[in-house]
Amino acid sequence: MTKFECIKTREPDFAGCNFYVGYGREFDEETYEKACGIKPPKEVCRQIQKAVDDLQHDEWLEIIHGEPI
């Protein structure tokens, strides 16, 4: 199973190929799939949205995925 990780940041790097969700926004699994080529499982989507809901007004959540360790 693919490993997903969420990292809070106040300085998102929009110049790269990174995927961010900002404060007050919804995580869109279809947009993530189109941008990153992988669709997160429903449980992972719920965990990501929970992390987005916990952001402060000046924070972004970077979502990354990779092979399991």
C-alpha cells in the first residue's frame, strides 16, 4: 500500500510539483489523482481532510506519497 504523509507549512513552494491544501479548503481526491497520478483510499482522504481542518489561517498542508518503508 502506498504511504501518504501530510506536512504543515507556512511557506508552500508553489514553483515545484507539490500538492497543497490551504486553510478553509477541502481536499479533493480527484484533483490529487489528476495531479499526482494516484487516488488515495477513502480512509486516507478522511485523515487528510481532518489534518486540513486542523490548519491555522496562515498554514498549508502538503500531501506527499511514496512507497511504504
